[in-house]
Amino acid sequence: MGNKNDLAQDRTDWAEDRTVLANERTFAGWMRTGMASLAVAVGLKAVFGAFEPTWAAKAVASIFVVTAVYIFWAAQDAACATLNRLSETETHAQPTRRMKLLATIFALGSIAVGGILWML
């Protein structure tokens, strides 16, 4: 049986592990929310395809594209900030550079979708 200090450290380590995992789930949730915002933009284009003036429908869709880009950036920023405050124990968190890369790819893809929406 370990001493009180070992047990307290184990509980702290487990709590930190749960925090890392919760942080990753939250990051994934925000990424899904960003993708949903992008889906709304594409859906608006489909719904308002013949809408006149076309710039108005495109402008509204663009709001959701910009929102998606912001969500992706904010998600990685918050997730990386949380990981930087923790000292990893046995849980191996996703590297912050991977979160930044994913957010960048999603943001660039969103911008490309926005560009396509304006060309159509």
C-alpha cells in the first residue's frame, strides 16, 4: 500500500489525464461545429440558388464560412492553451501542432468552399 503522498499524486495524475481527454473531445466537438457552419453555408447556396440578387445569398453564406474559420481557429487556440497549462502524466495528448494543422486545413478548406460559392 502506497503512502498518502503517492495516492494523492495518483489522483492528481488521473484528474489530469481526464482533463486531457476532455480537452480533446471538446476540440473535436468544436471542429464538428465548424463543419456544421460550413454545411449551412453550402445548404444556403442550394436553397437560394436562383435568389436575386445573387450577391445577397452569397453574402449570407459567407457569414457561415467566416464563422467556420473562426470556430476552427478558436478551437485549436483553446485546446492548445489548455494543454500548455498541464504537465502531461501517462496520457499522451495530441500534439498541439497537430491541432493547429487540422484547424489550418479545415480553415483553408472553408475558404476554398467560400470561393467556390462566390464563383457559382
